[in-house]
Amino acid sequence: MYSEEHRLLQQSIKKFAEKEITPNISKWEEDKFFPNEIFKKLGNEGFLGILLDEEWGGVGGDFLMAAAWCEEFGQVNSVGFSVAVNMHSLVITPTVARYATKEEKEKWLTPAVAGELIGAYAFTEPGAGSDLSAIKTKAVKDGNDYILTGSKIFITNGARADFVLVLAVTDPTKGYEGFSTFLVDTKLPGFSVNRTLDKIGWHCSDTAELNFDGVRLPASTLLGKENEGWQQAMQSLEWERLMLTLTSIAGARKCLEQTTTYIQQRKVFGKRVVDFDYNANLLADMLSKLDAATAQAHHCLKLLNAGKRCRKEVSLAKLYGCELAIKIANKCLQLHGGYGYTNEFPPERWLRDLRLNTIGGGTSEIMAQVAYKELL
């Protein structure tokens, strides 16, 4: 699947993580925040421009290179941190590069790739989660500007963001065809962060509720054309879902590796925990299912990288891979015995963090519904 170039990238990520991330994760989790400075360090290494052209400081990579990144970066034992970085670098900035005006690209992209400015994507609202058709945030034309009013919730990087991509209603008579996306500078009057949310997991990642109280936006901040926001969102969503799937699988695989090491050392009744037949069979079962999930995700990756439609395939891969990751983390916690229920060992954080990936980007139930509709 991966070339030598991809392997070298993964080696660089691993080396960087061992030096700059892993030693600090526990403190960041305890503080419930990681410093913005880490974005700059990632930018200095060239890690934030995988899907962007060299014109903006990127490396011009494809989805295959981005997937190689996800499978290595996803082994960092803080899914909230890894997804916060990935949303900025693998979803938000590529969307800006694809749809924004030249003026907005020049303003945001190069510093975003350098990690100097941070982005967020705002779809979900207090009354509109999986059902995005219920969005109430609106952008009303006023001369050459738009007036943005509404609120968004569960926004990764929302409290720290310098710019936010906001999906809003521009024509309430057109349903899905009446949405538009705007690039909002968070320094503009009328923007505010209502609060950051306390969560079961993803502790060091800020998840925020945002408010837009009559934010005046110049026409240049509209991404693409008016009323194309839904199509833009759907184009980004397949990759976002696959990105979350690859991250979940990588995290579950790392959790299983760490647990395998532990049960080779831990003894019960004079035997290593790994030497009990049930546990050996359990490890083999988990590993085989992880390999199956990886193969399923890689199949989607090939389709996506070739520009082919793969809505059903990605939905099924996310449903299976993200649900499997939770089951593996749960079994790994069990294999640690009482120690697994403490925060001294990795499984408890993996279990809390991986849990959200069955919700974000579309719940497992929505993934099943999408696959069903596509099948018909």
C-alpha cells in the first residue's frame, strides 16, 4: 500500500512524536489543553501541508500520503490531540485551498501551513447534529456583505481558532441547495466563544460552542458560489470519515500492542497472562479483525485516491472500524485487570478517546443508514 516515501514520512512522524508529543501528553490531558506552540513545531517539520500545493508551503501529497500520516500519528495516545491537528491540516486548509478566493487563500493558507494560524470547521448546532438539514445559522445578504447570525457547538479547535469555516443558510426556500460556507475571521465583531465543553475523553482538545451575533462578512469570504455549501461539505465528508476510521484503527492497534507487552510480563497463578489459552485466542481474534478493518479502509482509500465515488464503502468502513476500536480498547482494559481501570496504563484513555469516533463525522447509526440507502 505505502511506498518508501510514505515509510520515511512515518518514521519522521514517529521520531517527532517521541520527542515533542508523547512526553507531554499526560500533562496536556491533565491541563485539558495543549499549547498552540505544537502547531508551529509541526509546521516547521512540514507536517501541516500534506494535501496542499507547494504554492502555499505544502508538499502536494495525495490521500495515500495523508493516510500514511493518519496511521502513524493515530498511535499518539490522545485521539483528541491527533484529530485536532488532522482537522486543521487535512480537512480545513484543503477546503480553503479548493474553494476560497485568491484573496482569502493568500491571507490564511501559508500561515496555517506554518502552524501560525489555526482553523476550525463549524457544521453542528445545538439543534442540528447528524441532521444538518435542521441548521438555523443564517447569512443574509446586505449590499456586498453578508450578515452571519447563529450558533455552533461541538467545534474542535473552536476556542483557539483564528478562522472558522461556517455552514449557514443563505436561501431557506431551497433546502439542501440553500446552504453556503463562509470563512470567518474570529477577530471580527460579533464572534464569540460561548464556552468550552467538559468531555468524557479528548481532554486536551478544546471543543467549543461558538456564537455569531451579526458578524459582517465581505463577499470574498464566501467559499465557492452561493448555495454550494452542502455539496462542498459532502465532498469533504468522505475523506473526514475515512481519516477518523484510520485514526481509530491506528489507536486500537497501538493499544493492542501495548497490552500484548503488558500481559507478557504480568503473571497470575504463576503463569503469564498471555499464556492462558483464552487470552491467546482473544489476541488472535482482535488482531485478525484489525487487519480486516485495515483492509476495508485501504480499499476505500484506493477508491478515494482514484477520484471514485465511495460513499457506501466509507460509511461501512467507519461503522466497522470505529466500533471495533472501542471493543478492542475495552478488551485491552480488561486484560490489565484492576490496573486497567486506573489512569496509570494506556487502555483507559484509549477507551475514552476512541469512543467519540463512533459519533463524530456521522454516528454509527447514520453510517448504517447511508450504506443502506446507497445499497438500494
